[in-house]
Amino acid sequence: MRLHRLEIEGFGPFLARQTVDFDSFAEDGIFLIAGRTGAGKSSILDAVCFGLYGSVPRYESGDKRLRSDHCEPDDPSEVVVEFSTSAGRFRVTRSPEYLRPAKRGGGLTKQSSAVQLDVLRDGAWVTLAAKEKRVADELEEIVQLSREQFLQVILLAQNRFARFLLADSKERQGLLRRLFGTERFEEVQARFDDRRRASEQALAGVVTTVDARVSEAERVVSEAELWGDAGAGPETASTQERIDALRAATSRAEYRVERRGAERDDAEKRLTAADAALTAIREEQKAQQERDRARAEMARLDSEQTEIDRAKSELQRARAAEALRSTLAATARARSARETAQAAEVEARERWDAVGVELAEASAEALEAWAADRTRESGAWARAAELEQTAATLAAELATAREQVAAASALVDAGEAERAELPARLNALRTQRDEVRRNADRIEDRERALNAAASRREAAAAVASVSAQREAAERTLAEASTTLADAQSVLALLRRRRLDGFAGELATSLVPGEPCAVCGSTEHPAPAAHTDPVSADHIDDAEATRDAAQTVERAAQDRVTTLTADLAAASAVADGRTMETADAELATAERAHAEAVAAAGELAALEAQVEQATQAIAALEQRRTDAAATLAAARETLAVIVQREQEAATQITEARGEFDTVADRVASVVAQASTAHALATAISERTRAEEAYTAASQEQVAALVASDFDGVAAASDAMRSASEQEVLDARITAHRVQREKERSTLLQLELRTLPEEPIDLVPAETASGEARTVWKTAMDAAGRAESVAAQLDRLVESAASEHARSAERQAEHEVLRGLADTIAGRAGNTHKMTLETFVLAAELEEIVEAANRRLSDMSTGRYQLQHSDALAARGAASGLGIVVFDAFTGQTRPAQSLSGGETFLSSLALALGLAEVVTARAGGIRLDTLFIDEGFGSLDADTLEVAMRTLDELRSGGRTVGIISHVESMQEQIPAQLVVEQTPAGPSRIRC
């Protein structure tokens, strides 16, 4: 990620729009954000953080006063951040929540926060999102860093950039996961969990190859002729019966193995006895040959004894002379050093004599004292020599300062004439704007009146329409009521006729001699006549007709009720107005609303004119203030330069003396002091060399007296180099060791009373060969029997016990489950490190290694960061800890135990190491812009120099580093500066 441009208006200490072009510092690579305390240096970083994330770290727990206190109610507040990532170039425009003048009724109202995200496409800005939630989601995908992570690796704000060093493992894991994209290891964990579940499912379907293995076992039995008298089972036999038959064949195969094994054992015993006899006679023959060889070797060694004795004597004298080697060499070196020092003294004295200065005593101490006096004299003239060299530059500065005073005075005079016109124009515009605003503020009221008039117009039209519909519905209801009354009359008549005809209907069913259904009598003297028959079907038809008429009548009644309610509602809205009255009111409301809308359009133009006039006045006031400040600064600079010129002339005159220039006088004195110092050094060196030679000579004489040698020549002749002594000693030792070895060997062999004639091996070798042939035949037969039995047993047992495979699958599943649990940080994973945490721990080790390359320099080798995977307390996940190794104590300690300056250096090194490792990852997040806010004031001069050298190295690869500091030495070292200064009126401004 790289920042390109920042615009700030009405934010923090900044009132007028300020622009920071970060690209202008790309060539320098490192720049300083300087300014007095309280001017607003840190507010630049606050603006970057607010633009990207909508919040500022130092206001997260208190009053969120992001809007500038210098703003008037109508002044805007806005931050624009332009940046680029691998996804493209983007621009965020964000405004905070603040109070503004209300459009109606006076007072203030809340202006909601606003944000817009744009992307540069084909040279034009295109809006991606304009709502806070949508912009936040887009920025999270683009920047790939949360606000806390951004503050830990890019914008290292005050008291914040130590968070990564002092964070716990969980917080550090969240940052590293986003930086290195290790979410894929969660997918690996998920895949292992899927495999574990698949293994659980596979355990239930393991029985698949029994028949094939039974068939293979039957083939083996047939080829080995192991069926016996019964022969192979029938083809219709079950699998279990075939397995039982195979088990019987397996028993016969095992019996055959026993027989062949016994034959093999007998053959092996005979072979063992034959081999033992052959081995014994061979051993006798070997011992006989070794005895003869040892006798010959002893004779040879005895013949070399005279030469060995001479070598012993030579080695003894060489070792005695070796004790004198260092003494003789030291004496020779001392003699050579004395001669060199004497020659150097003669040469240095000749140069001193050429100086022509007479001293009472030409000793080394006197010469050094004289040279020191001359050096002190020249030091007093050094400042005068510098002033003499810069005299022409100082004169040019004086002329330039006078020109600047004249130009600033003219600028101040010109600005006063412009101040009389603009205020009157601004007041007129504000009066006109307020008049139009009052009309525009009524747009909502007039819109409501317009809507009400339109509603009344629609209601009046509805009253006329619904009235006609209700009259028609009432006529339909009357007709339906008449039809229903007629149907009910017909139904009542039919019911009455049926009741009247029940006696005749019962009489038609009477049978002589059977009891009556009413009275129970078996006699029926006078049955009633059935003259007007009405059946139940007639009644049902009449009831159906009545129900249909009733449904029609109910629907008509509902229609009338509905229309009556609609008419009442429309009449209430129309409020007694006719169509003509409603049309007139609607036309009046439309005209009034159009006038308010036009006023609103005119208000925007007037607002813009007021804003332009206000900005013009502010710009004019700013120019006047700047001109006055420029004039004051120019006059002060002129006075300082005049004073410097006068003081320089006085110092140069006093320091020049009789010489043409101060530099000539300083050079003469420095040359004389150098010559005197050289002679003093030569005298001291010659004295030391003579004393060393005397001491070395005395030591050499004493050493020769104490030795066995007559003089230096004898000792030198006896000396041998280390390699020569090693050769002599090795020869003597080898002769002694070899003689002892051969003597011991010969003694043992002589005690065995071996024959003197050579031993014959042919009879024993023949017997051993015959026994081996028999043994091989028996071994082949036994091997074939064992192979058949083993193969048959394997096939039979596999077919009969397929559940063993299920057990194996169970074991494999346990292994897979253990691996899945380990990857997920469960079960036996005591550190609760997931696979992702393990990978991040490796990345953290590399980050710590990169940080230590800088921290070792910055702490002069005292501190080193170390990655720690120590077991976390209370069952928390482990693996992402950081401790500090202190070379002074040889112990590690928590990072929280460091002092303020030490914490700053460690945090800076860790932040730079993090940025370096992340940037090095192909396809990862590039961190091309880095800000560091303060902390340098806690460093001493040497450590500050090392820290600056470290930051200077970051410019490689196109990275830009911004540093906020008020340390003067940093202002001198960093030429590219962005200065934040307060204006006399109060608000701050940014000067590049």
C-alpha cells in the first residue's frame, strides 16, 4: 500500500484546505514532519486514519472532536485520502459528524457523517460506494488490514506502534493471519476433518474379497496335491464349507512342513559337524602360517634397533633445544627493533632541526608539551578561519536579506488596499441569501399543502363517483330482498302442505294385519286419503332456492355497506369541497410549491457566492498575515546577518596576526606541532626498543647457562622443526609398538605346539562339500513346503477373518483422527497450536530474525528479540510469544520490562522487520509507505544516529518513510521536510 495525496479541511487544527503530496517525497524516500509542539503534526496521521477507517485512535475513549474548533458553523469539514494497492488507485472522501445552522427556526442541527470511495479507471474517478457500511466492506477487501493492524504496520502513531511487540498471542495472530493469508490452513484443517468423517463411514463396508481369496487358496491346494482322499468340495458348497475344507488342507500342509523340517534338521546337523571339522583344521593351518610370519618379523625388528637408538638421542636434544627457541627469537626481534627505532629518531631529529626552534631540553616530554601549546593556539583561530572562508557568502546573504525586506514591505502595502471592498459585498450577499433561505425553508410545508390539495381534489372526484355507485347498489339490494321474500314464502307454504299430508302419506304404507307405525294397532278401519302430496325433495329444492336468494341479498347488502363507508371517507377528506373549489386550491398550492423550489435552487447559487466571498476574505487575511510575518522575519534576518558580519570581521583581524590569512597562520603552527610530536614519539620508541633489547639479551644469557648447550650455535644446530620431531617420535613409537605386538603374538602361538610340516585341508573340504549338497536339497524341499503352508494359511485366515481388516481400518482411523485433532489444536496438542498457528510461528521467527538485524545495531549488541512457544497460562493457545534476550545478564525477560527508549527501539525494529518480511512475500501486501510518530526524543545521540541509519536503509525498493519529531538533530539530517506551523490567527497550516 502506498499513500499518494492527503487533503484536510476543517479537521483538527486545520481550517483552510491543506494538501500533502506524498509522491513529492518518493525520490528522497524519507521525510520529516516537523513543527512546534501542539502545531498539529500528529493530526496529519489522524487524518489518514480517519479517512480510511472513520475513527482516530487517540479519541476512541473520549470526546470525538474531529471537527476543527476554528470552524464557523457554515465551514465544511472533510478529509480526502488518495492511495494505491495491487488492486488499483483509490480515493476516500470522508466528513465527520458535526453541528451546522438549521435551515428552519434558527439554532443548530446535526450534520450526519458522510463518506465516498472512488476508483481511478481510464483516467477518471468512478464511485464504488457512498454508504459507510459499503465503503468499510470495500476498504477491508482493498487494504486487507483492519484499523488496529494498519496502526501496527504502517501508521505507527504515538504510544501505539509498540502494540505489536507487547500484544498477546491472540491479537498477534489476527494481524499475522491478515498479512500472510494463512486462512488456507483452516481449509487444510477442514479437509482433514472431512477425511476423518469419510474414514468413519468406510469402516462399515470392508467385506469385499472373500470369494476371490477362497478360490486362490483352492488353486494352491490343488497344485500342491493336499486335498487327500476326499478331493475338492462340490461347486455348490457354501463359502464356510469351502473354508472348512481348506482348513483341513492347511493341516496336511503343516504336517508336510514338519516332515520336511525334520529331514532338513538332520542334514543341517551333519553339515554343522563337517563344517566344524573343516574350520578347526583351517584354524590350525592359519595359526601355523601366523607363527612363521611372526618369527620373521621379530628378526627384522631386532636388526633395526641401532637406528632407533640414534633417533632417540636426536629427538632428546631437539626437545631440549626447543625450550630455548622463543628466547633466541625474542632477542633477534629486539635487536632489529632497536636498530629501526634509532634510524627513525635520527630522521625525525633532522626534520625538527629544520624548524629552527630552540628548547632548553629536547626530551620527549618537552617536545610534547611544546606541540600541545601550539595546537591550543591553532584551535583558538579555527572559528576565524571558517569565517574568513565564508566572508563572500555572508556578504551575498546580506544583500539578499536587504532585497527581501524591500519586497516584503511592498507586499504589505499592496495588501492593505484590497481589504476595504470585500466585507461590504459579503454582507449584501448574506442578506440576499437569508431572504431566499426563508422562502426555500418553506418547501416542505408547501409540499405538504400541495399533497393535501391533491388529496382533496381526488376525494371530491371520488364523492361524485361513489354516490352514483351507491344508488345503483341500493336498487340491486331492493330487488334481491324482494326475491328472497318470495322464496321464503314458497318454502313456508310447501312445509305447511307437507305437514298437512303426513296422515295420508302414512296411510298409503299401512298393511292389513300389521301394526300401525303411529298407534300400533293391527286394524285400520278408516285410513286418511293422500290428496295433496309434497315430498322431501320438494322441500329441499325450495330451501336451495331460498339460500341462493339469501346469498345474493347478503352480497348486495355488503356492497351497499362498503360504498357507504367509501363515500363517508371521501366526504371527510373533501371536507365539503366541490370539484371546482378543489381544482382552484390545487392550482394555488402548485404555484406556491414551484416558487419554493425555485428559491431552493437560487439558494444553492447564493450559498456558493457567500462561500466564495468568505474564502476570498480568509485568503486575503491569510495573505496579509503571511506578508506581515514575512516582513518581520526578513527584518530579523537582516539584523542577524549585519551583526554576524561585524563579529566575523573582528575575529578575522585578531586571528590573522602577521600572516596574509588566518589559514596560513593555522597551517604553519599545525606543521610545527606535528614535527615536534613526531620527534617525541621517535625518542620514546628508541628508548623503549633499547630497554627491550637489553632485557632480551639478559634473558638469553641466563637461558643458555641453565641449558646443556655451549652457545647459541649449538642450540640452533640441535633444533628440529615440529614436523621433524613428530616424524622421529612416530618412528620410535611405531618400532616399539610393533615389536611388542609381534612378541605377544609369537608367544601365544609357540605355546600351542603346532606342527612344523604344512597342514593338508583336502579331506575335510571334500566331506564338508558332500554334506552341504544334501543340506541344500533338504532346505529346498522344506522351503517349498513352508511357502505353500504359509500362503495357504494366509489366504484361508484372510478369507475366514476379514474382520481383521476392519480392525486395521479402525487403527488407521485412530491415526487419522489423532492427526486431525493435532492440526486443529485438540486432544494431545498440549500447546493448543493449530496448523495455522504453527505456520504463523515460523513467519514470526523470520520477522524476529529480520528485526534483530536492526535491533542489534540500535542497542549496540545488548538486546535480541526471541520467538517463544512457551505454554500459555490458563489453557490459552501458544506459539506466538516474543521475549527479549539481554546480553548483559544472559537471561530472557518479557518485552514489558523494557524501558521507554528500549521499547521504542525494539518496537521500531520489529515493525520494520514485519514490513520487510510481508513485502518480500510474492503476492502479499506491499507496505510502501511507513509513518513513525515521535519516540526519538528518548534516544541518546549515538543511538539516534544508529536509528537514523536504519531508517535510511528503508528507502531501497521505493519505500517512503515519514517521521514526526521535534528533535533538532533529525531536522538537520533530513532535508525533505513537511512543516506544520500555527498562523497568528490560530489555525495551523502545512508548508512543504
